Amino acid sequence: MNDAPAVEAKNLERRFGDLAAVDGIDLAVRQGEIFGIVGPDGAGKTTTLRLLVGLIDPTEGEITVIGHDVRKQGAAVRDHIGYMPQQFGQYVDLTVEENMRFYADLFGVVGAERDALFDELLQMTRMAPFRKRRAGQLSGGMKQKLALMCTLLHKPQALFLDEPTNGVDPVSRRDFWAILYQLVKDGLTVLVTTSYLDEAERCNRVALMYKGRIIEQAPPDQIDQALDAACFAIRCGRLRDARRYLQSHADVLSVETVGPELHAFIHSRSTADAVVADLESQGYEQPEARRIKPSLEDSFIALVRRQERREAEAAA
């Protein structure tokens, strides 16, 4: 994998009046990787993607995509990228093949090259049996595959996908990600926004976004290292009350209910033992804590809680 950035943003900011939808973020996406921007609704993911592809101008900051300045060389950037928004943009009265032909004409892809590319894309997405079906009659997953094929017709070097599997069934989501892996294997760079943390775990690296800011960037399995704490699964009686008690405990960074137990970030094993002793002294039955590898969801929630505390302390 080439370490030269395919997409780079520095001090990127976009304001809508007093609202900072994107608040001074920095990111660098390497060539040939899947980079995920993850966060809750309203975090600024879609606005960030629209800035990166040049659909809206930043209030401040610099953006470079495939070696081109997005502000000054927008046409050159568009020649080298594919962008797939959340809303389905193909023509529902046209068939799959007619949609592809329409977009191929727009991109100037003609003749034998077009026929070969159609066959390749239809086989890769397993959409060949549906090439004569109208787009309006496709399932949600098939619509996303059609949108992806139309986006790939001009052979972009970087692909920007805005929550491409939102509302799509689990099987179609799996198929869509299998296609993305194949594209990256062939050299494409993919930047994808998602609110599904299980999908974020499939990315090479992720940026966790919250209130317009990136609060951490790392490979998914290393995000927890930013917390300087270990994750412990705690079991005890009166779980809901125990969670409320631990939320205000000085030695607990974050605690959330996960099934029949609590997942808590605590600085060390000895500190966790002290927390268990505190629970026992408060009358909670048979408390115990075992160290676990946190999920990305565990880490993300803990990072958000840490950010909330920092903001509260700064405002105090």
C-alpha cells in the first residue's frame, strides 16, 4: 500500500451561520485503503464528504484529492473520483443497462471498451441477471449496486461513498463490502461514511467524528489505545443501579450496559479490583470484573464520554 495520501484535508472547517458542521478537522487517506468516517447522525460526516468532493466550499482549510487542489482544480478532481450520495440518483424508469448506458455516455465511455466494462461490472456485482430490470423494481441492495456501477464507469482513482448501505438488508450489506474489498485490491482508494460500527471494523482505518470534530483516528482494533485505560466486563446484582453508581465513580472513565453485564473503562486491574470492592460495600451482590478486549462500539462510546467531560470542564 502506497503511503502517499490520495485524499488530504488540513484544518477543514465549514460553518452554517453559528453552527460549525465541520470544525477544523485534519485527515489523510492513503492510496489503496478503505478509510471510514464513523459517527452518529449530525456528527458532520456527510458535510465532510461533500467538502472533500467539491460539492460545497469550505469556510476554512485546504483539500487535496489525487494531487489536485479541490478549490482550484475542481474539474480535474471530478475526472478522477466517483461520488455516491445517500439518495438513489439513477432513473427508476430505465433498466439497469439503460442507466449504465446513460452514464457511460456522460463519461464518454463508448464502443468495445464500454461493452467490456459493462460485462465486468455486472459480473462483479452479480447484477448480470437483472440488466433488463427497471431500476424502480430493484431491491434496496440492488439499487446500491447499480449506483456503484454507474459511479465506476469512468474508472475513478478514489471513491467517496456516503452511508452506502443505510437501510440495506444484512446480506446485501455483506455483498456490497465484498465488492469494495475487490475494488481496493485492484488499487482503488475508498472513503466511506457509516453509522454502522460493524462496518467500520472492516475499514483499514477509521476516524471517529463527533459534533463536527474528529476525536480519534486509527485502525479499528487500535482505537481503544487512545483511552489509556482497560475495558472490564462487570457483573453484579441490580445492574441498572450499578451503572448509575459507576457513572459518577471517580475511577471509571465510561460505563455502558451490554447484555447482562456492564462494560467499563478503568485505568488498571488494581483499580478495577477497588471498584469491585466499592460495589460490594454498597450492597451489590457478588460483583466481579474481568478484563476484555473492547469492541469498536465500546471504544467509541468511551471516547465520546471523554469528549463530553472535556467540553463540560472547559465550559465550567
